[in-house]
Amino acid sequence: QVHLVESGGGLVQAGGSLRLSCAASRVISLINTMAWYRQAPGKQRELVASITRGGITDYQDSVKGRFTISRDSAKSTVDLQMTSLKPEDSAVYSCRAYSHDRNYWGEGTQVTVSS
């Protein structure tokens, strides 16, 4: 059984930065995509950013230019550097690691951006 554990969330003022990290309980070989999702109260969970094993990234339009996703496939970790944070970025951020035959989620970490 693989567990993903997120860290780095917290309270930050608008315009500030946070770095989220996600680590797997053991190395997950050949996982194609690692991603960050978020869910704000009363809203559906949404994809924030993803990165493939080959390094191809994809971002939600609202975070382009502000967030950067990176991964270390050898360690099965994925990070999300968030800058110029806005109150609307407040949410529970969860990481996900998946391929066609596997799908793992973390429990999430809270990010709160005050105005």
C-alpha cells in the first residue's frame, strides 16, 4: 500500500509564497503523472498542476505564471512552488500519483491566504 503525504501548507498573506511537498511512503516505479489538486469549501476539486514522467507540465489557467510544479521521480516526490498567492487560492491541496493501472491520493494540506 502506498501513502502520499503532503506538507508545507499554512497561513500566508496575499502576495506571499508557499512551497508544498508530497512524498510517497515508498518509491513508486514508472508512475506516469504526479499532480496537485485543490478543493475549496463548497466547490468541486480541481486540477491545479500536473507533470508527467517526461517532464511535461500542465497548469490551470488561474495559476499560470505563479505556480511551478516539479518532481523527483527517483524519490517519488512532487513539489508545488506557489508565489503571488491570492485569497482565492485558499483550499485544501492534495497530491495525486497515477498511471493507467494505479491511482494514489494524499489526504491534503490546508492553504489559507489572507487578504
